[in-house]
Amino acid sequence: MQGTTFSRRDMLRAGGALTVGAAFGEPLKAAAAEPDDASARPESWLDPAMPGVTHRMVETNGIRLHVAEQGEGPLVILCHGFPECWYSWRHQLPALAKAGFRAVAPDLRGYGRSDRPEGVEKYTILDNIGDIVGLVDALGARQAVIAGHDIGAAIAWQSALLRPDRFRAVIALSPPFRSRGFGDLGPPTTLMPRNENAVFYQLFFQTPEAEAALGRDIRRVFRSQFVSLSGDRPPSAGGGFAAGMVPRKGALLPEPPSLPSWITEADIDVYVAEFSRSGFRGALSWWRNIDRGWELMAPFTGAAVSVPALYMAGDRDFVAAVYAPDIAKQSALVPKLRPAIMLPGCGHWTQQERAPEVSTAMIDFVRSL
């Protein structure tokens, strides 16, 4: 993988042949639905589908974030991954609340009900970190434990690195800690592999084709990704992004025959409704800023995370497989890292696939602080 180089023009051409399903799925009603018109949004509302969860809009870093929160006590902020939303933490919100913590899961900028700035340049990792620092202030807290999955883990790691005064500990699911957020070896896109049959998934997400492909049939996208990237996919099944590679031809996300036991059609309804509302442009803008984020993080090359840290991943997670070398060496830059927890048979959707184990590990870690 390392050492492969190509131009941005090549990168943009790479996704052209990729395809995904057809007709747009009919939007379905999500839990805690509220007006799409920003001027009509209430400041807070209860979630009829999740008793105890309160939703509200919070001003931070010049934008408004939607957050779901539950419980009272020390603050734990939960940052979701791509392409998800606050709902990916639906199991941890009540578990943390019951354990005596205030759990808050925002929709990141560009997702769900949160604001979606127009300019693509408004989606760097520093913008996300600024949002979460401002969220701690807006919630009236001095400090928080920050947790994240997928891109949320990258945000959590770097938030803890840059602001240990505000984030007293970090929990990361799936991606390990990487210096500068994206590694030290050079502009990330110049190191990502491609060949005549496939292209690295992060390159595909930067193309115009990605937005069109993901938006054609949102229900199929979510049904497929939750199966094909999970630990429940059959060993011979396609669509698992082996080594992080996306095929140039054929179905990007094939239609699965059924869902695994940890996710239901009602859960899919929520994701369909959220992305029918927001689209994928804001979510994909993170990937379009990878090189820019790497440049902005240059002053922190080789800097160590000074706060206590917990890392968890599934042993069938394609991201953990791609970044296995970084997992092996991350303790050198995270001196207070607890022993890694690798979940047998678990794929990419860590806190959803293994909700009880993840919730228990998170609670035990935060209590130990």
C-alpha cells in the first residue's frame, strides 16, 4: 500500500466506473422527527422512540449542532462515524446514563439535523475539533471524556491531543491513533493504493461519483453497508472492502438477503430519514479535506496523547486490518493507553455490533478515571 503515488486528476477519475443500485428509496419517518425548516426548529424535544433521550440544537463554533443527550453526571461526548449520525450510539446513551454519566451524541457538522456549511473547505478536522470544544462550553462543562467511532475516533484522538485541558480521557473505536490525524508519511491521498480493478475507499469518497452513487438508493446503501462491513458477513461474501479497496466495476454495495440480529429495519428507517434530509455532501466533505487536514496538523507531528485512552476494534473490521501496523505501534504516542480490546467476530460497526461489551468497557474505563 505504501509508496503508491498518483495525481489528484487520477484520483478523481478513479471513481468514475463505480456504481451502486438504482431508484431512490422512499424517505421514511425517523425517530424524534422535527421540522426541516431551520426557522421552525424547536430548541429541544423529547424522543418518543427512546424514552429518556432529549434532543436539542446547540450553538458552537459559528454553527448549530443537533445533539441527543441522556443522563446526569460527568460528561461523555460520543462522536459518530461515516456515514452515520447520533443514532449509532443509541445503545450507549442509556447505558452511560444508567451508570451515572451525562452522555451526549452530536450529529457532526454536515450530518443529520446539524448545520451543513456550504463550502467544502469548512469540513477539516480542525473545524470538527472546534465544534466539539465549543460543545463542551455550550453544555456548561469544564471537561469531558470524548469517545469516537470511525472518523469520530480520528476527531476524538486529535481533540484529546490538542486540548487535554478539556478532554480528560479518550475512547476510540476502529481507527487507531495516528500522528497528524492521518499519518506522518506524506499527503494521505498520495499514499493510497489503486489498481486496474479497485481504488482505496477514501479516494472514491472524494469523487463526484460517490455522492451520486450513495444517493441513488439510500435504503440499499445502509442495508448493504451494515451487512457487508460487519462481522456477520459470510467469509466468501463480496462487498467487504478487502484491504479497504472498492471495486471499479459491479455493485459497490450489493443488496443483502437479510439483516444481522443487531440491527433492524426500524433502525435502517432512521438512517434513511436522516440522510434523505441531509444528503451525503457534508459527510463526504470530510474525505475531500484529508490532505488539507494533514497539512493543518503539521505543527503536531510526533506529539503524544497525554490523557488516559482506551482503544477497541473488531477483529473482522476492515479499518483495523488496513491500519494494523498503526495499532501495533500506537502506544508509543499514547503512553497512558490501556490494553487494546479486540472483539472476536466483530466488524466495523463496533458499538452497534457488540453493544453490551462496548458499553461495559466504556463504563469501566470512565469509572476508573
